[in-house]
Amino acid sequence: MAKQISRRNFIHQSAKAGLAVTAAAVTSNELFAGASVHTASFTGFDQTPLSYAYNALEPFIDALTMEIHYSKHAAAYATNLKDAAKAEGIDMSKPLEDVFGKISKYSGKLRNNGGGHYNHELFWKSMKKDGGGQPAGKLLSAINQSFNSFDAFKTQFSDAGKNRFGSGWAWLYVDKDRQLKIGSTPNQDNPLMDVSEIKGTPLLGLDVWEHAYYLKYQNKRADYINAWWNTVNWEFVQQRFDML
């Protein structure tokens, strides 16, 4: 019963935030190659509205960066994704996640813009006004078990973002053995893709492209990452973890 309640709460909250969610769970083999995690949260092909104002994450992420990032960069990914999907015969009534397990069969345009759209949809919802702190419950226990402590987890995750050469993402994800892992991907790739060196279901993603932070932090990516921890929406991440 507790699992069902958590599931209903997650779907309700996701709908409020603009997520495209379906109630039916699918095996992760439909999402990415070689994994066995289940999920019930799906991403559509349209950009969903932010659930907070552009200035809500200040002083950690400034309003102008948020506006440009959301209304220009992310919006372009959504538009270009739909163009590519239409040209390549993708059924846009199905979840975007269905495409990633076979993304190597499609064009670079679909890969780059599909990843860009998915990654940003997750990124926006992984942050909130007055965020930060740490998770609770099973997620915190799993983090402590996997990384020895929450502080050690933060250090390892931050290093994944700091050490990603060029543009890319840092990830907390669940692998095929249902273990929490940390890794990074280049450009707009993510762990759901069959071309990714790391594979699993993303729980939390950090955008380390320069356009995510350059107006406020210039070349100081480490400062941006340290500030970003104050925006993390752990309730959302916890809900994703609870669905697995």
C-alpha cells in the first residue's frame, strides 16, 4: 500500500510540474540496453513549463541565465527533436525514453536533440527554490551504503562534473544491478542511450555546459557546481528512486 501511495503522489506531483507521466510501468529493456530497472515516469517530445520563476534559484543560478537556458537552448532542443522525429518516422505519442535504447540507429540530430531535450526536462525538475540539504529515507540510506557518506557522494558527483572535459553532464543513476552509480557523459548523451559508456536510469543530472553557468561564474565551473547543490530538489529525486 505504501508503494501505491508513493506512486500516486509521484504522478500527481509530476503532473503539476508538467511532466508527461504514464501510470503503466515498463521494463528498462524498453529504455536502455542491458538493464533491469523499472520506471513509470516518461518524457514527452514537447517542452514543459517551468514550475518556478526564472529568478527562483537566485543567488545560485541567476535569472538571466535561467531565461536564456530555458527559452533559447532547451526550447531549441525540443523544436529540433520534433523535426528529427518527424523526418525519421518516430512515433511521438510514445515516450522519448523508448528511442534511447536504439539511438545508434538514428541520426546525430535525433541523438543530440533528443538527449538535450530529455536531459533538460529532468534538470529543471531536479531543482527548486529553497532546495539543497540532503535526501531522506531509502535514498539517503542507499547513498550512504554506495558512497560511504552523503558528503563523499557530493564530492564524487561534483568531481564528475568538474572533470568532464568540454561540455556534458554529471549523473547519479541506477545501473542494471540496481546499484547507485556516478558518472558523466559528453555533449547531450545520457545513461539511457545505447551509445553511452555508462548505462542506467538517471535520478539526478547536472548540466555542465558553459551556457548553464557562464554569465554568473565565467570559467569557474567548480563554483557553479558548489552553488548548484543549494538548488537540488531532493524530494523529486527521492520520488524517482522510490519508483524503481
